[in-house]
Amino acid sequence: MKQRDVRLHRLFAAARTTAPADEASSMPGYLKGRVLAHWRAGVRVDETGRRLVRMCRAALVGATIVMLVSIAWSFSTHEPENDIALANYELRDALSTDVMMP
């Protein structure tokens, strides 16, 4: 049995137990059909949610692929710096922090 049918039968069972026993009568067929039709019409909202979840999942997978490709590309194009360039960077960094300090 489908999950939504199980919930519906539980709802009907709860309604039968809370209803007064002396006034309880069976539900007319047309009313039961209308209630079921109205209840199942609400399921379409879940379909929209499922589409949204699928779209977000696809976006997450796409973003992950782009991230992994960019990381791989950054490692493949990285050229090691020579010692002079590294020393110049450290000198410029030291000078800029000295200028900023009062």
C-alpha cells in the first residue's frame, strides 16, 4: 500500500474513534469520493517539491564538478616560484606592514 494511503486510512481510523458511537454512520460513497479526490489533489504540491529537490540536487552536483575541475586546473597550471620572486614578495610584505603600523 502506498504511504499516502496508509496515512489516509489512519486518519479515517482516528476519525472513527473520536466520533460519538451513537451517531456514527457510514460515509456516503459520493462524499467519500469527494474527500479522496480533494485529498489526492494536494499530492501535486509534493510533485513540485520533488522537482525542486531534483533541481537543487543537480545544481549541487554541477557546482561540485565545476569546483573539482577548477581545483585540478589550478594545480596543473601552477608554476613553482623561484627564490628571488619569493624574497621580493616577503620584502614587499614586510615594507607594507611597517608603513601601516603607527
